[in-house]
Amino acid sequence: MGTGAYFDPAIWVPSCRTCNLVNEHAWGACGLLVATEPFSVVRPQRLAFGLGRLHDAGWTGPVHAGLWGGLRGFVLDVASSSERAR
């Protein structure tokens, strides 16, 4: 799988097995299933892809209690990485 975690444990939404498999195949087709880039690059790509799929499907919930905190943590990680790059 390359470097980093398969998914963000704090940034997930409930899905049935079929949807999970569709997402896995879509990640594979987009080159996101096997992380060949550093996880700091693949992580935002995976998140943007997943959010796009949820939007396109008209998904409205439910969300788990930690999702918003997970998204906050993600944005803070990106901001921190940007600051270190300066």
C-alpha cells in the first residue's frame, strides 16, 4: 500500500459493503488505492475524492460524532505542513 495509513480513522462516513467496494474500485481507478506519493500528498487527494463522491450522490448523513473534529485536525495538519514549507 505504500506509505501512510489506508484511511483517516477520524474522517469516515458509514457505508454499506457495496458502497465500500465501489469506493475501493474508484480509488484504484484514480491511482489513490496504492499510495505511491507521501501520505501528506495522498491524504488530501483521497479526502477530496471521497467528499466529491458524497456530494455527487446527494449524501446527507448521518455522521459520527468525531467527523467534524477529524476534519478540523486534517485542516490544521495541512496548515501546519504549509507553514513548515515556508
